[in-house]
Amino acid sequence: MPSAPVPANEAERLAALRSLRVLDTPPDQGFDDLTSLARDALGLPTASISLVDEHRQWLKSSAGIDPAEAACDVPRSQSICAYVVHSAEPLVIDDLAADERTRDNPLVTGATGLRFYAGAPIVLSTGEAVGSFCVEDRRPNSLTEHQTAMLERFASAAASMLESRRAERALLEADHRLKSIQDAAPVGLLHLEAVRDHRTRVVDFRIADANSTARGLLSLPEPCVGSALAERVPAVREADDGAVWHAMLHTSASGDPTTVEAECGDRGRTLTLRWKFARLDCCVVASVEDVTAIRKAERVKSEREQLMRQYVQHTPVAEAKFD
């Protein structure tokens, strides 16, 4: 039984396949719906999305195949889909028992008893064929030209779904990394969305995101996403005669960045917070930094300098100070 030749771009093809990170993943309803639709549309007993790895053929989805059989890998040496991957062209074999490439294949001679196969290559946007969208029968059969074209469209849809899942996963991972970086930041970070009344006046800001530092500084509950900021943190409106609130409104309306410091009392503590506001698209991005220790040190230094000046001015003896 001859094995399918290895494609000339095998290294690149395997790298593209692995970049999808789909091998050995759980069932996906989207792919299962696609294979069920293909089976019904083409009127054949089974339809599968088959991916060909270095040593095996693995089914991401199958319709009409016993789940126990679908869960079993097929050695690449026995894979009919490997021929599709090699040629990157549709392959239709009306009678597998009569074709020299497949007549001795265990999938044909064994318990599976396949007799008909048709597959279209699953080609990624970068040009690599990573598998086959195939339909099969246990008796000789054939496809019309129109059916073969339909099979190619199903293969194209499968390729798009594979790349879409990869993009979704990359976005989730990037978002997770960004969240980790934000939570490790020494300043609080908030994304705020304006809440408007029927006259389009801004009456509050809804928290779209907040890192752990911001939640700690402002004593925000967990979860706080979706909460109204001024409702959760009244000091935003009240501190320093509304300086923070007015700065937020100004940035929201004009887009101009603003910075303001204000004392915020909460749970028996008084913090001096430095707020910086900037507008990003329709959101206001706020950074909140605790500068209490800095301001306290400045006050202590100022008080000591003032005491020293008073001492020098009122001491009854002559004194000189050299730097």
C-alpha cells in the first residue's frame, strides 16, 4: 500500500498546522454544524474535517461516524486525506477498492470498509494545506461537478473557522497578558464610559475596567465592572470642591488631558490621590496614584525649614551656616 508523498513545503505546512493549536482539542459546535450541513447537502453518510500531522490523521469534527472511531487517530501512512494535502487539490475516488493507491488500505480492507472518498484541501490564507474536508461512503459512489465545488466551499469555510479560532485565542491571550501587566502596575488604571441623561448631560461614569491597584486605592468591590464610579466612590464628586469630577468632565468633553490631586477619605484613612485623565475613543482613561507619602514628606520638609528659619531669626547668639 503506497503512502501519500510528503509535500515540498512540509516544514512550513506543519508549522502552520501547529500554529492553529487545534490538534487534540475538545469538540467545537461550529465545526460539528459544518460537517453535519455538508453531509446533508451532499447526501453522503459521513463528512469530516481531517487534519494531517507529521505522523497521523486527526478528525476535528465528523458527522455520521461512530464517536469511538472518530476519536481514533489514523496513521499518516494509511491516510487518504494525505493525498489531498500533498496535491492541495480536490480528490474524488469513486471506488477505493479499485484504485491502486487505496485498494490495500486497511480502511478499505478492514472493518471500516470504505469504498468511496472525496476530499477538498483545507488551505489557510498563507497557502498551506493542513487537512481535508472529506465525505465518505461504504459503497462506490461519485460526485457531480457541482457537488465537488460545494465540497471546496465547505473546505474554505473550515479554513476560515480554524483561522478565526486562532485569532480569537490570540486576542484572549493578549487581553490576559495586558490584564496581568495592568494589575502589576503601581498606579491604578480605570477605563470609564460616560453615562448620560435624557438631555445627553454626563451624570456619571461607568467602570468598564479597573486594575487591582485602582480597586485597592478606591475600595471598589469585586466585581466592579459596570458600576457607576461616583456612586461607588462619592469622593470623586466631593473631594476638593469637585476638582476631580470637573477634570473628568473636561477631558470627556474636550479630549484634553488633565491632572489633579485631591484628598480622599475612606474607611478612617485619608489619601492624597493624583488623577490623570485622557480620552481614548469614547472612553476616559484614568490613572490614580497614591502620593500621600510624597506630600507628607514635602510638608515635613517645609515645616522643618520654617522652624529652622524661625530659629535663625530669633536666636540670641550669632550663628553662621555653611553648606
